[in-house]
Amino acid sequence: MDFNIPQELTDYLAELDDFIEREIKPLENDNDNIRFFDHRREDARTDWERGGLPCEDWEALLREARRRADAAGHYRYAFPKEYGGAAGTNLGMAIIREHLARKGLGLHNDLQNEHSIVGNNVGLLLMAHYGTDAQKAEWIDDLAEGRKSFAFGITEPGHGSDATHMETTAHKEGEEWVIRGEKTWNTGVHKAPYDMVMARTSGKPGDGEGITAFLTPMKAAGVKIEEFLWTFNMPTDHARVSFTNVRVPPTSILGGEGRGLQVVQHFFNENRIRQAASSLGAAQYCIEASVQYAKQRKPFGKALSSNQGIQFPLVELQTQAEMLRALLHKTAWQMDTYGPFSVSDKVSMCNYFSNRLCCEAADRAMQIHGGLGYSRHKPFEHIYRHHRRYRITEGAEEIQMRRVAGYMFGYMKQQAPKGVRS
């Protein structure tokens, strides 16, 4: 078995580092853009006069970084080749996402809003796989260029992680569909011109079938943003949205009538392994920063690093990081080799454990850095606040653990191809 990172990936990481130093770092430091990353970051990013939305200057800076990354050939790494991408693998994306997060806060990679110079455009991947020919012609180029986007209207106020009991419904009146219901944590609708609204069109509560995905214009009559929910991690673009007799044509359906839940689940595994890699990278950054600080700081005349009370917690975290990295790389490789659903239990293991590890590493870094670690002059509180949400969103850690238990105890079936070992 060869555990080395493939040489082409090692070379590509060096290429990304060079691009960051040449293009992204100068932009990050131009025109006081560093205010979005230093101790002023939360205030600078938030438009308090518009209800806590992301400020326009902040989002414009992110767009410019993505534009430069796209021009240099990096942003579309994971996209299919026919859309200008490199058809990047799951292993490649995992290694890249960890590498970028391990560099700390910066314009190259800021996961508070899923920004990265190597894009993870789930909307494009869904459209490429499930869109009709007409939808692809209308959407793909604009999605790739960032001219068009859609948010994800899945979660509901009364049901949280349980998408199968959603109360939002859609029924046909003539040729049109009429949507009624409410969504919450509908991220990105402050800018997205469309919302992919999940609504029950047949079946009964609890059924996985019978839920349809509708690409719904945010300007359609009956669509209303009720409020933006403030969170532990500002700014906010997380809205509660109501849909009152919203009419959409049948061409708005993505993935076929009654198959909406399968549409979003298709890329959950790929998205979760990438998110897990980002949490691992952020955790590693916290560990390494703590080791360096402990070697330099000398209270009572000796380095903090000489104390076992400092050493042992960091040893535990580093051990966990190394074990997680091995499982993450193995899982991503198996996804590439045998398919994204061949190791669903391992994906859930990576996801919930990495998010928890990141929070523990950030908390430990704050403790080791003392008062300065608790301040916003260090990035640990930002890392903690951001990655803490991933223990709830995109499948709470309890949901991930229940999923693993389902495979362990035989309540769920995972048809792994021959050759995959647990």
C-alpha cells in the first residue's frame, strides 16, 4: 500500500501556494482589505445597517478573488472537463481543502461562507448531473462564471434535520405548480436569484419519495423573506422564507418529479468529505500555532512547552488528527475507486469527528494562548465559531452517528463493491 500523496497533487499544492503569494495575498492587503481578516473581521464583514447581512465590499472582494482564481485555472478544479474544469477527484479535493484550511484565515480560503480559490460549486454539479438539456443550456455557463446561482430551501422550522416530514407542498393547477410552505436557514437568498425549494408533491410524511425540487425565482409573487436569523457567527445570510401560492412552470423541476430528496443526497457524501477535510486543516492550524506559541512563551522563566500539562493535550489532538487524516484519505480514495456511496459510513465518521476535533483544537489553542487567544487578535475564536455550526448543519453529528450505527447494526444496507474492506 502506498500512503504517499500522488506527485501530481503535491506539485499542484505548490502551484496553489505560488498563486496565493502572487495574486491573493497582495489583494488581501490592498486597500485595507486585511480588515476582513484581522481583529476587525466580524464588524467589517457585517452590514449592521441592513440587518446584519454580509457587506457589499466583503462580497465584492470574494468575487474578485474567485475571478482571479478562475482566470488562473484553479477555481474549477472539481468541475467536469466539459465545463472548463479538471474533473478533480474526491481525494484531490480532500487534500487541497485541508491544505488551504491549514494555512489559517485568509482570502485564499474562508469557509464562513464556503469561499475558496478552489471552488466547491455544488449547484453546478447538481445541474450537470440532473438538469435537462434546456436547463443545462440556461444555467451551466452562468453557474460556472458566478453570474447565476440558486440557494437551497430544504430545512423547515418545525422539522430541522428530518427532511422527509416537510410541510411545504406543491400541487398542480393546470400546467403550473403552486408551492405553499416555509423554509428556514435558507442560506444565500439575499443574493441568489433562485431558490431550490423542496416540496412534497405526492406520498405521505416520512416517505423519501414524492418530494420535488423546484428552481423558484426569488422575485416570484408570494415569495417573502421573513427574517434573517442572527447566529453565533456573523454576518448572516441565513433566512426564513415563506412561499404563499407561488406559481412555477413544470420546467422549474430539477431532477424529475418526486425525486428531489435524491437530488440533494447525491452529492452529500462528496460535500461532507470535503467539509471534513477543511475542518481537519483548521484543526491542524490550531495545533501547530499552539506548539509554536508554547515554545516561545516563557512564564516563570521557562517555556510553556516544557510543561506536560501543555504537551499532553496537544499530543492527544495531534494523534487524533493523524488518525483522522488516514481515514479521510482512505475514504476519499475509496469513493473515487468504488463510487461515492460505497463507504457512506466512513464519510459520516470523517464528518462528525473532524468537526468535533476542530472545535476542540480551537478551544485548546485559546487556552494555551491565554487572554490573547480569547481575543479577536488571534483567529481561534473565529475558527471555533465557524466550525461549531458544522456539528449541527449539513447533518448534525447525531445524525451522522445514527447513520454509522444503521450500517453497524444492520438497519441500513450499504452495497460496497467487491474489494472494499471495512
